[in-house]
Amino acid sequence: MKLKSDELRELLVSHNVITKEKFDEVVKIALQNKEPVLDILFSKKILNERDFAKLYASSINIDFVDLSKEVISRDVLGKLPERVARRYMAIVFGSDGDSLKVAMVDPEDVESVQFIEKQLGYSIKLYLATASEISNALEMYKEGLTTEISKAIKETEDEVNIDKEELDNDTSSDNVESIISEAPIARAVNILIEYAVKSRASDIHIEPRESFVQIRYRVDGVLKDTMTLPKSLISSIISRIKILSNMRIDEHRIPQDGRIKVKVAGQSLSIRVSSLPVMDGEKIVMRILDESTRALTLDELGFKGQALITIQRALDKPHGMLLVTGPTGSGKSTTLYSVVSMLNNMGVNISTIEDPVEYRIQGVNQTQVNAKVGMTFASGLRALLRQDPNIIMVGEIRDAETAEIAVHSALTGHTVLSTLHTNNAAGCLPRLLDMGVEPFLIASTVNAVIGQRLVRKICPYCVEAYTPEPGVMENIIDNFGLRKEFLISNQEHKKNTERPALKADLRGERKIPIPENFEAEKKSILEELAKDPTMVNRSAKEAEEVALRNHIFLNEDELAKSANKESTKSQNLSLTLYRGKGCNKCDSSGYLGRLGIYEIIEVDDEIGKLIISHASTSEIQHVAIKNGMITMQQDGFLKSLEGLTTVEEVLRVTRE
């Protein structure tokens, strides 16, 4: 788009996108940084690329097209040679009678349009698309991963003719570098990275086996077998990766770590590389981090309703700890980065100690752990306290020393954010006790604990509703505890304001607070659902409310075993669930992307007393549920009823 600054200002100001004063400020910044004004507007989040493209298209009377929603066949795409498409940023994406539909970034470039029309030999209908969507569409010119790699392999075998034994015996820098610097090997590594990005992979695994090399991508948390390579190429590919990541290419006996900075399809990527000696050679794992990605809001991460209110209430306190728990790969760091971004402003000093620093946050002082020189979480945290911080983020509490310093930091007026590895939110508090932290300190400093998992989202392009078969329905009822009964208070209880007395529950396992005038009315949740089948298929807004959860799920201290299971048959219950059929967009998996499922314990007076009395994880969990906590499994089930994920996926990540 060849818009002059004055034309751009007139367009944006006339549509109330920006004021003249604000636009002039952006122009000054653009001149100082020697960057285009549009790039500054996009980077400052003043303007969205797609929204601007729509606005610009409307102003020049050309239709806007969202290429991400178009199914482009290879036959149609191939009508315009790749070199021409890339040079003019143009894509043929369909036909309309005798003319072809062509999307361009700059459809007002008359010379380019005329050249493309001449190349095609057809009349064309012009559309405007964003640069990022055209860049993504251009990737379709490439053939499959296996085909592309095979081409590079053939060239390598013909031109380089690697002798593995000779390479293993001669690890001199000159010999190895002369092999890996050959273009085919470099191209093979580039292709592996490019296809990983295209596949939305978070990790690339290059694993040597006895007679071949296995390549696997982790997509949406699940490893997928992608292809195999000849064993003869492993040494040169690994050496190429080591050189890019500044690792020693002549060292094969010990693990090494490195980092690569690359730009793929307009994305600035930081790739964390780890090598590990295994029985059949060296294994390489590359973690792909998109540095251009902004931190998601808590709402975008999947926090809803009461969960958001609880987190906000915890962060509004002038000091204290917010802890995030879950296994490796459950998105704990992402949640912390979102919280840090939410708190980040000019009035506070935020310092972090991380291992490693995965994403850079502007305005935040981020420190990398380096155990080799004595920079551990504990020593780094001690140093941060002398830096006049308001908010401290500790990547992980791994030991008693770090835990003690973190708790004392929260006690002395700092907001501390950190993570622990426990199965659920309730397990975090006894874990701190096990680390030797005094119970009264935990009770007075920890504001809230978030437990989380990541589930795959149903692909929006192939989602379908279905009614589960009776057998499947039985499993759902059993797994989510829908068959259990609950107690309902009588009319007299509504007038009673006295503190409930303690009664032994029906199982005799513990004493729980039940009002004296509660009646053990045997009423099944299935009977409630049978009366109102739409109860669990309401809008997302309704599903956020704790009241709806109380209709669907039963508090543990209100449970009683069914005396008559005949009244709770699954045929009385009909649920509408959702799944993905599988399509090209999701690689036939039925899933596209991930979101979190959460449980949040707010440490109030009652939970605090349990901590001081060294209560177990199950006791803390029991009281939290009684007080209205939605468990991870319940949160996941509600999200499956909204069509965001599947019940199978929720059960996969929440089973212990």
C-alpha cells in the first residue's frame, strides 16, 4: 500500500480510528525509529492489520478477502508462478465465471496488476488481503515436508556424499564445517523449522534410532510422527543446528543448550535448542517461541466468571503471593506472563528471575538463571530484593531456600508471582509446608492458588454437535460424578441464621457442617436434568456462574450414595456434546489450538486455619469445593458443554 502520511491520517481520522494529535505523535516516533508509520501503529496496538485492510479496501472500493477462511486448490494456486506471486505479493484463490480471483496487498499498483493479468492470460477480479495472510498462503506453493526434505537429501547425497564413519572419526572443525555448510543440509534444516511453524508445532524432536532418524512435532501438546530420515544424515544435520545455536560441534558426550534467532513467514522466532547423548547418537529438541506474540489476556486464556473475580481480588491486595500449579507443559508460565503484562505500567517496578526467559516483556527487568556461575533462583531472588521491586516473578519454587525467601518477600510488602509442580491447587499449600515454610506464614502471605491444565480446542471449521450413545453417557456420568445425590434444605432453613452444627456424613469419613434442619431428601442430579434438559446447554455467560455449576456438580460434603439407582438411569438424561469431524485446517485431528481449564483456591480464613493445622490436600480440596470452588474437571466439563473442547480431552488431562 503506497499511502502517503497525509492520506493515511485523513483516512484514519475521518473514521475516528485515531485523533490528529495522536497520529502526529506516531509520525514523530516513526521518523525517530526510521520505520513506516503503519508498522508503528500496528506494533503499538493502535491499529489492527486486518481492520485496517478492511477500512482501506472500503475506501478504494475493492472487496476485502479473509484468505484464512478460503479453501485454495493447488490447481488454482498454480496458475500464477510462485516467483511472480512472491514478487508481487499476490495469490490466485478462486474463479468467478471466466475470470480469476486474485488477492493482493496493493491492488492499486496498476503496473503489477497488468503484469499479473498478462501472466495468467485471464481477466482478473481484484481483492485486498493482509500481508500476513498472503505470506501464509504463499507457503502452499511448497510441496509436502517429505517431498521437500527428500529433494534436499538427494542433492546432499549427490553433492556431499557423507561417509558417517569418517565424520565420526574426524571431528576437526574444518572437516565438519565444510560438510554442514553445504546448501542442501542448510535447506533441510530450514525446511524442518518452516514446516514446524506452519504446523503450529511447539517442539521439534530429532531422534536417532538404530537404522534411521525419526522427526516428530509436538502440536497442541501431542507428539506426532512426521517423517524419517536416513541415518547417514544425522551428523551433518545436528552439526548444522549446533553451529546455528552456538554449541560445540566437536562435543558429543555431554548435553548442551543453545538458542537460534530466525524469521519465518514474517514471524520473529526464538528457538531454544537442547542436545542429549542417547544410545544411537545425539537427540535434538528445539522449542519454538514466537517473540512477536503478545501476552494473551486472562479471558483469552480461558478464565471466566468467578475465576477472573478471584484473581483480580488477589492482585488488588497490596502484597502477597499468587501461585500457579500444574505439571510441565500445562501453561503455567503463560499464565504468569499474562498476569505480569496486566500489572505492567510505569508506576511499578517488575523484576523476574526465570529459567529460561521465554518471552521478552517491554518494561520488565528479566533475569536468566545460570547455575554454572551461582545464579540460582534463591540467589537471584535475594538480589532482586535489593532492586526496589514492587512485583517479583520467580519462574519456579524448587527448593526450601527459594520458598522461604519468596514467602518473606510477600510478607514484607511485595507482590510475588511463582509456580510449583503439584497436581492440583490444593496440593500447593501442603507442598510449601513440606519445604519447611512455617504454616502461619503460608496462611498470611498466599492470596490465591491457580491449578491448571491445557486441553485441545475443537476445530471451529469442522465442529459438529452430537448426542452420546447410552454406553458413552454412562461413562460420562461415572467420570464426572453426575449420579450422586445431594441434600436440599427445607423451608425452615431459610429462616435460620445460626451457624450449622457438625454432623457425621453418611459415610462416616469425617464431620462436615450440615444445618440441623437439613433434610436428606434423595434427589438425583439426573432428575433435575431430566426436568430441564437445557440446563447444561446454556450460553457461555450462564455457564460461568457458580449457581449453574451447583446444579450440574455436587459438593463433596453434600453427597450421599444412591439408595435407588433405578431412578438415575442415563436414559433420563440427554446431553448435546461437540466434537471435530477432522478437516484440512486441523490435519484431520478435530482439534485446533489449546485453552486452559482451571481451579482457583482463594486463601480465606477457613483455608488459613486448615493450613495452620497441617491439613492434608484432600481436606483443603474438600473445604474449597464446599465454598464454591469449581474444580479443573468441572471447568473442563462446562467448556465441553459450550463446544470449546471435548469430554474425552478433559478426561485425558485431568485423570491422575
